[in-house]
Amino acid sequence: MLDIVRHPVPDADATEVSQENNIEPKIFMAPSHTFDSYTLIALESTTNIRVVTDGFSFRAFKKNNFTFIPQQLWSVRKMPFGLYTICIHPTSMNLDQIHKYIEELEQISDHIISPSSIDLKSLKNQGLLDLIFEKIYLFIANYKFREK
């Protein structure tokens, strides 16, 4: 799969390339959190993907025929509660940084699960607590990362 990412086929349909390489994506992660309702419509009408890793919440939830698993961390750290994914960009990391990430992942390995172990059928729809968490999270993130 890395060859596909590093050496994209010009004008190739991503679904076609995936099928030719026996890759069946099950989870969608938008680059830089850039997706909208049209992206979801396209995913729903052209793929079997119904899980999106994106958004800010403390739990996975359902919304618009999709399951959302929050993706809010860019570094490895043990959180006190919740379910979320960590986004790692190995192509922009040097070997020392990759080894550091591996060590950090090993330290929290007891708290790492596979997405396939999530009981998707028991998830609830996005609710008020999810929206409140999102607003607070984004407020803190904007404050923490603002330019000084």
C-alpha cells in the first residue's frame, strides 16, 4: 500500500487501484480534517466504508449513516477516558522519531484496541455531550496552539 501512496497512478480511480491490490478500506480518514456532507454522500454511494475517523468527542457515535471514531491526537499519550484515534505521519518523520513513537505506543499498549473490536451496533447517535465536548476541546486547542 505504501507504494500506492508514494507513487500514485496518474488519473487512476482510487477504488480501482485498491481493488487491483486487494485492499478493502473500511475506515475513512480525511486529509487535514477536510471533508463535508458531499464527501460522506460520495463515500456512501460508491464504497462500503461507513466508519470515519475524525471529529472531536470522547466516544464513538453515529451520525448520518456513519460511525465516527474521534481523531483528535497527533501524539501518543494516555488519556484518562474515552475512545479516539491517533494520527501519525511516518512519511514526514525521521527514523529516530519513528522509534520514539514505537516506544510511546508500547508504553500505552494495554489501552490500544483494534477498530474491529468496537461494538458498532451499540453506539448511540451524536448527542449534546458530544457537541459540548467538541466546543470545549476546540476552544482549548485554539488557546493552546495560538500564536504568541
